[in-house]
Amino acid sequence: MDLLFSIPDNLTELLVKILRFTELRRAVLYQNMHNTRTAGFVPQDMPVVEFVHALNGAIAEHLQNQRLLFCDTENIKFGPNSTMEIRPQPDAHAKALLEQNRDEYIALQVGKLLENSLNRKIARELLALKCGAPWSPTGLPIAEIVAPDGPLEDSSTPRETTD
């Protein structure tokens, strides 16, 4: 049974999208750290500002028309049944840091990972409270519907994860 069909309201759907985005971003940032010594590697990041603007637009639509409407952007495509595809983008600043100072590059990636982890934990906690389940370090039952299991660009398939 696909639990995504049972998302009961707009707040839950919004939180699920944030959780999916942060899971995808974490994977991209891990690759950035893993490939520091790979010749020709170009660091990437998810289009964070673009995602925030898409969420803000959906929230504004909800406030005005009582419906949550996600509009596609250049790098983010919202599909049926709560699916979402996001295309990572080259990170020119990170690339320059990687070429000039590997320590600063690693510090940048760690900072992004920490920010992303905090965003994910807040969204997970809010979702748990919304669903009436307390947060636990071992994961939530709801975790089965909030994390992707396909390639980085496609977060439409659920899987269990721990963060």
C-alpha cells in the first residue's frame, strides 16, 4: 500500500516534501565530501533557494485559496501523488574552494550538512507531532513514507531511513 495517498492535509504534505528534499540534499553533500580527491569532480548542491521559493508559493496559494499548489521551477518538478524530482546544480563556490583550500571546502560541506540535518530534524519532529507520534532517535513509523529510495533526482519512492 502506498502511504503517500493517505497524506491527510496540506501541512503533512509540505513536511513530507521538506523531508524528501533534505534527504536528497544530504546524499549530494555526502558525494561532495567523498569525491574531494577525484580529478575533475564538480561539487553540486540542491537548489535550496529555488525550493524555498516553491514552498513559499505553495503556502501563499494555500492562504489565498485553501489549496496547496506546488508550481514547477527550472530544477524542481512536482508530479502526481506527491512525487517530486529535483536536479542538483553545480556549486561554483564549492568548486573554487576545493581547488584552493581543501580544508575550507570540507568546512563548507560540513556546515551545509549540519544545516540540512537541522532542517530535516525540525520537519521530522513537526511531522511526528502532527501525526501524534513522539520523535525518537531510532526513527519514526512515518519514516517509511518520507525518504526516497531511487536515484538522487527522483524522490517519489519511499524507503525507511535513519538520520
